[in-house]
Amino acid sequence: MANLKAVSISRDSDVADTSVRRRSLIAACGAHAVHDGLTDLIYVLLPIWQAQFSISYALVGLLRGSYSGMMAGFQLLASRLAKRWGRERMLVGGTALAGIAYLIAGQAGGLPVLLIALLLGGLGASPQHPLASSMVTDTHEAGGGVKEALAQYNFAGDIGKTLIPGLVGLLLVVVSWQTSVTLMGLLGLAAAGLLWWLIPARNEQASNKGKAAKAITGTGSASGLRALLLTGTLDSAVRMGFLTFLPFLLKSKGAGTAGIGFALSLLFVGGAFGKLFCGYLGARIGMMKTVWITESATSLLILLAVWLPLFGMMAMLPLLGLALNGTSSVLYGVVPELASAGKREQAFALFYTCTIGGGALSPVLFGRLGDVAGVSAALITLAAILLFTLPLSWRVQKEVGG
């Protein structure tokens, strides 16, 4: 009788753990999709804002960088505040703030209000990456499959990048950018309400996290983590720099507003599958080999994007997206392996701070280069810089082992 009761309790516990893992992953994927979609929607709007407010490429980069800069700068603080207030409150509150920021941007009649809205949006987006990714890791580590779960989480982000900019690109054909942006603000508020319902109760997470604490721990390699941070920073800087210039490159080749939105959707569709595919590939052949494949391909394809005519460029954008975004999925999966015991959430926050910080600074620096030397020269420079990730990834692999 006692054995039957023990088996029943064990079965109930397994069902509860499975439910926690499923709801946590769905919540994290939903948050990632909405936040990444709202973040990359800015790329569709940059040419419109440049024309409306008559600004230079450097100021265009500042607008893009303001959102990413706030997101990067407050991630460590968000990680600390989550220990006091809880992940649920931080994720829900941040998503709601991002939605409010887009509502403000939809009413902007000048550059100062738009800049304030973007700063608020970046602040609202800051909790998502470190908290959602650590939530996925904590709830999946005890049962295995952390890298695969993180690959699904990253895949969801690119689904958001595909759907939201593409949807707004179509909306811009029939309504003003102000109306489109306001609708996206309402989407952010709706997502916050859904997250509040989805995220498992704190006591369930704590129970699952307690089990995870007995599972695999990281090596605690400081030098390996530094090399990983620099690899991720360069990868993010090139990605954000390329995405900032892509609408202007498309425009110079004859694409209109709807065409730019469609092109970004093609890029992000490839990126979505790239994150999912490369996450699994990295688990099979190793981080270094995957990074060498994706980064070399990205550098070559950026050069082709500069030189090809519009039709040829549009045709290769899904492949470029796969390589451009796939690397980050592999790098995310290495963070738990290099984090010290008990400092995984902090390691994720550091990683996202560095990568998003590099992505925030890149549009400003290369925007200035674009003003001086042109968009093509800036993109060629980005392609060359990306190759520095190859020796860095070798260093990371050496510290991870294998």
C-alpha cells in the first residue's frame, strides 16, 4: 500500500514538473516573440522617421541604439530586482511598459517624444532576455534538454521578428505609421496580461529550481566567459549594424515600404529556422564548428547583399538570416556551461548586457561611417569585423572542453 502511494505521489510530481516546464517554455517563448518583434519593428520604421524628421544616418543609429542601449544597460539591474520582486512581476511589468512605450511613440509629433518612447521601450524590454532564458534553463535542466529548449526559445524570438515587422509593413500600405505603432502598443499590453496568466506559480518554480540545482553545474571559467562575451558582442554588433542599414540598402536598390517589410520578413524567417537549427547543430557537432560555419557564411552573404541586384538580394535573404541569427542560439547554450555555481542568472544578464550593448553601439558608430563613406562601405566593414569571432570561438571551446 505504501509503495502504491509512493508511486502515485511520484507520478503526480512528474506530471506537475512537466506542466511547469511546458508553461514556463510557452511563457518564455511568447515573451521573446513579442519583445523581439517590437524591438525589430524599429527597422521598418527607421526610413519613415528619417524622411519625416529629416535626420542623418548617425541620428538614425541613435534612435535604434537608444532602445537597445536601455535594454542592455538595465539587464543586470533587472536580474537583481527579480530576486526581490520575482520573475513574474518583472516580466509582466516590463512587457506592459514596452507596450505603453509604443502607445507613446504612436502619438509622437517630434523627435524628442519619439526618443523618450524608445528609451522607455528599451527599459521595458530589459528583463525579458536574462529572466526568460534562466527560467527555461532552471525548469529544463533536471530533465535534460536545456540546449534544445533554449533553441526553441530563440526560435520563438525570430518568429516574432518575422510576424510583427511583416504585419506592420503591410499595415503601412493602408494606415499611417502612427496607427500601426499604436496597435503594436496594444499588442504589448495584451501580451503582458497573457504572461501574468501563463507563468507558473512561484512555489512550483522554486521546487523545480531546487531539483535543477542538483543537476549539471558550469565550469566557472572566467576567461572562457570573457571570450564568449566578446564573441557574442561582435556577433550582435554586426547583426544590429547590418539590420540598421538593410532598409536603406533595399531602398537604394528600388524597394518600397511594403518591399522592405517583406524583405525583413524573409530575413527573419531564415533567422528563426537558423536559431532552431543551429541550436540543435551546436549540440551535435560543437559550438566552435557551428560558429565557424555560420560566421563565415554571414560575412560572405553580407558582401553578396551589397553587390547583388534587388531580386538576387531578396532571394538570398532567408539564407543570410539563417546564418546571421543562427550563431546567437549556439552562444546562448554555452552560457550555463561557463557560469559559476549559483550565478547562472547573473551570467545570462552579463551575456545579454554585452551583446545587446554591442548591438546598441554599433548602429551609432557605423551610422557615422555610413554618413562619411556610404552604406556599402559600412556593410563591407561589418563583414570583415565578423571574422574576428572565429579565433574567439576557438578559445571558448577550449575552456568548455571537447
